[in-house]
Amino acid sequence: MGGSDARRDAIREILAKAPVASQGELLRRLGARGIRASQATLSRDMTALGVRRAVGANGPRYLVEAGGGTLPL
């Protein structure tokens, strides 16, 4: 599996497990897994995965759309 595939899989997994309010928070969570990426790379990955930002009662968070360039969660 290539670096971008592994990084995108990690992004999917992180977003599926717990709310993430910012790209900075997502970068920190990736870093905790030993995955380094720039904000620009993260932004491109999120676009490719169909990630969208939603606002709910607990504030903003990022969500992965089913089928938006992703495997089902």
C-alpha cells in the first residue's frame, strides 16, 4: 500500500471513530500514528475522500461521505 493510500485509510478511520473539529486536530491525530503530512496534502486527501464539514449541536466536525472516493466505513 502506498503512502497516500495508508494516510487516507488512517484519515477515514480517525474520522469514523471520533469527531474531529479542525484540520490541525486531524494532523495531530495522524502524527500520533506516525503519519506526517502538510496541511496542503491533508486538504487534498480530504477532497479526494469526499470529506465534508458539518455543524451540529456539539460544534463543527468533519465527516466522510459514503462512496465519495472512499471505501464504506
